[in-house]
Amino acid sequence: MRAWHFSENAYPFLPPQDQFESIRVTLPNRVYDPKKGAELYDRFLREWQIAEEEGVNIMLNEHHQTATCVDPAAPLVLAALARLTHKARLLILGNPIANRRQPVRVAEEMALIDVLSKGRLEAGFVRGVPTEILPANSNPVRMNERHWEALDLIVQAWTSNDGPTSFEGRFFHHRNINIWPRPYQSPHPPIWVSTTSAGGASQVGAHGYIQATFLTGFKGTPAIYDSYRKGWRDAGKGKDVPVDRLAYAAMVYVGDSDAKARAGAEKLLWYITANKVSPWFRNPAGYSPVAANVKMMLGDAAGGGFGNFGGNMTVDSAVANGTMFYGTPDKVFEQIKTFYHHVGGFGNLLLMGQAGHLDHEDTVHGIRMFAREVYPRLQQEFPDSAISGRDVAAAE
Amino acid sequence: MKRQMLKLGEIELELHESGAGAPLLFLHSGSGFVADHAFVALLAERHRVVAPAHPGFGYSTLPDWLDSIDDIAHVYLELLDRLDLQRVTLVGASIGGWIAAEMATKSPERFDKLALIGPVGVKTGGAKQLDIPDIFAHPVEALDRMRFHDPAKAKIDLTKLSEEEMRIIARNNETLALLVWEPYMHNPKLKHRLHRLTMPVLFMRGASDGLVSAEYLERYAKLVPGARIATIAEAGHLPHIEQPKAFAAAMAAFLGPIPGQGA
């Protein structure tokens, strides 16, 4: 199993929640103090370097117009990391290509980073959450179709090495594609795609790309992985899906004592509890399929309402539903092991290891405790050569 | 009221017809066409009313290639050919008004009169402010206040809707986003074509319309030679739905005596 330290580079110095409507999209950037922000970047970059020193890989992501993730141009930060680090794999998860107007430009950025890092790039692509729609001014309809067409174009740009090619698709048009530099890795960097829906996962499986899913827990994850494995097999990629094709992102905090671990876990929960977002930004027209909207209306009609995303979540409920692993090393190892077997196996653990007010010292403690006390056991227990879905098949 | 599905190229179009007399093509707003609305029967007292559900709305299909208001204008010019309607009265509300304006700039000779109710479609103000408030960035309650003089009339009781009706609402919203997202609620080219409208044109607006302001409508109307403006009291963005009688009276005043029946 490979582990990845993931930090959203949040800006946590915010007014009380009742004084603003939404932490995303509308919170005025007057609230952001660039001097504090600069110190935060120093710190977060340092934490990624420490992760590398401890043998853990590096992951970052991109969001826009939000205090939850002040990394609106992830390739820029990735370029810095390419020079600040020397051995860790560098995962961007990912480029929101349904919201980017020029996929060829994205191909160029990724190729440049791959060369800058001497072939350490893992290139991820995401559709983007609903709150990205307005910041990107991106049409919420047909995003999935744009996403896949953009990805095809990017792969073409990476792998066409004999002079200009062209692309005339449904959404993107490019008459002269001949990027310099080309990627360091051949034929191109590993491709990751994140999705939290079973339908999306089958498409990722059919391409054989690495599938990541975020906080989908005991309940949602098995169907997503099943769907990936089915998509993989149906596309003729073979019977066995290697575990290294699957990734799971959870909040993770390891402490050297129960009390220390609990305190860290409580602070990590900021990921969920700080995410105050207006309902009309959470579900913009056209973002979710019609059937999903009908389901929501049926829920509303039954008095359910949208509720706040995870607003009632606690550390205990997060552990119970499989979105958080925390505790002393033994406990965290057991929690991950249970989850691993429940979902049929996965080869990449994305550690949401810093959030909100979890300070530098505690973040580093969590990284080191995981890296030294848990990671070696995971690597031994769950080899990268394992086949995903075997447990599930055996149980059936 | 007669309802049928009509095949136009790749599109299966839901089409409503009622009344008799001079043909009138009615183009609905972003919330879709509801045949039971009182204004439909009032228009049908004087006209053969032809009312399609736009592609992607109601039961009309949405082909992959269709993504703009201008595309729909072309579909409806084909519809007029199919129905052999050489000359019609054209009425459109909100985005339906935008479709109507696009159609009229392409084939002005086909329309004897044009009525635009709370129409969108042009950019008339400065670059740093939206002409039309962003309907995708407001809570439902605020949108209801923009759309209706009496927002209580906007309330939809979800418990009284069938799943099929919910599906249509969700799909209408999706198609609306597809069509008006960017440039938001307008076609930058349209205002440079509006001088082609040589037929009598009426711009109508509910006095309490929170989406189409009086200033916007005046600037829009100024782009059309000789256009008139009528205001409907105690109505929001959808005066034909909120004040059907006042709407019908204003339409009758604009459209004049029924052709063939003298003064």
C-alpha cells in the first residue's frame, strides 16, 4: 500500500460561522490576510517535505474562491514541490478539466511538472464539486462529457510525439497540438480520476486509470469499487484488478496516546464542520442528474430537506462510518484493515492529515506517527501486488 | 387543447394547440409550459394558439448538439415551415421572448406582430454589473420574490407533485442552465440585429419584475424601431401567469381587432 499526505491548505482564521453565509463562493477575501497566508504556505510546504522525509508521498488538490482550500492553481504549488522534494511521488488530484477552457494548456502544465520533478508526477483529474461551478463560470450541464473529452485530448497531447496533431471534438477544438516539453514518464504520467458515484467509477475502470474516492465510507465505497472492477473487466483489461488501481481518502490522525489522537481527530473534523455552504451553491441546476434531483425533491417532500453536508458528524460517527481513522497506531492499523477487507482492497491511502486549526506541531506528530508506526505494517500486510475484489468474491 | 409529439429533425417536440383564428406562436419562460394556465384559454379566444415545449423542457427531447437559444430559434422556424404557417403573431415570455427576438431577426417577414413579455437576451448595461440578477446564485425565496408580485403564488407544494412532475421540473432547470449560462442570459450579437424588426413590437413587463428591470426593458426596447412598452400592475416576471386578465387585455389592445371580423 502506498500512502499520500494530503493537505487542502485551508485558511482557518475566519469570523464566527453565524457571521457569514457560506465559506465557499461568497465569503469576501477581505477576511484573508496575505501575510498570514504566506506563513501558512511556508508551513504547509514544510509539512509536505516532512511527509517525504518520512517516506510518505505527496498529494494536493485545487479549489477556487473558498477558505477551505486556498490552492486555486494547484500546478503552481506542485511546481514548487517538484523543486523542494526529491523522491516522493507528487499527486495532483486533481485538475478540474471540465472547468478549464484549454485542455492542451493543462497537458503542458503537467508535462512541465513531470520534467521538473524528473518523472515523479501522478496526474489526477476531477470533475469538480458543485461549488466550483460559479467560480469557474462553468456550465454545470454536460460536465461529465466535457471531462472525458478533455482527458482524451490531454492524453493525445502527451502521446503525440511526431509533430503537430489536431483535435476537433464536441467541446474542444485545437488545430496544432505539439507540446514542449513532453512528459518525462513514458508514455505519460499515471492518470488518476476521482469520482464518488458508481456510474463514474465504471468509466474510470474501463480506461484502467487509478480510481480515487473521498469519504465515501463503509456504505458508499463497495459499490464504487465493484463498479470500477466491472468496468475494468468489461473493457477486456483482464479478470484481476490490481489494488494499486484503487485509492481511498479518509481523515487520518495517529497519536502516541489516546488523548493526543483524540485531540487531533477533533481538530481534523474541521474538514466537515467548517464546510458551511448555502444550499443553492451545493446543488446548482444541471450539476446533478435529473434522477438525483427527483430523489432530493422526494426527500424534501417527505420533510427531509438538504441538511448541512455532514453537519452533525462527530469523531465517533466518522470512525463508525469509515470516513475517519484515528487513534494510537494499533487502533488505526486495525481500522484501516477492517475497511480494506470491507471494500475488497485498495492500494492507495490518501491521508487527509491537516485541517483547520490542527497546528504544525500536531500535524507533524500525526504524519510521523503514521509513517513510523502504521505505514510499515500496512505495506507488509497489503502488498501492492494484491488483487482487489478477492475478499468480496470469496465472501460471495 | 390538443397535445401531440412532432418530429423535427432529431427532435421530438411536445406541441400544444388550442383555439381558432389567426395563428399565434407562444414561447414559454424558463419554468416551462403549463396548458392549464388561464392566459392560454384567454389567448385562444381570439387565436389559434400554438405552444411548443422547448427542446429539453416538458416532454420535448434535447439532442446532444443543442446548447443555445439561437439553436431553438432555428428549430422553431422549421416548426413554422412544418405547420405551413407563413405569417404568425409571435409572443414569448422571458427566455421565450429571447427565442422570439432571435427568430424575428432571422425572418422578420414571417411575423405580423411580436410581443415580448419580460424578455431577456441582450446586454444593455455596463460590463461590471449583470443586467439580469444571477438566478443561480440566490435562495429560492429570493427568486420567488423576483419572479412574482405575490411570492406566495410561486410556492410549489412538493407533496402534491408526482415523480413525473418532479422530473420535468428538474429537467427544465437543467436545460435552462445549459441555455443561459454563458454569456449569461444574452447573445452579444442579438442587439446588433434587432433593427431588422419592422413589425409592430410590444415590450411588456410586470411592475414588480425583479429580474427584468424597467431600465433594462427600456434600453432593450430602444434597440427596436418604434417599439412600445406596456406595464402590468401587481405582476412580477410572469405577468401572463400572475395577472392573466390584465395580460390578455394588454395583448388585445396591441393585437387589435381580430383579422376578418372588422373593427
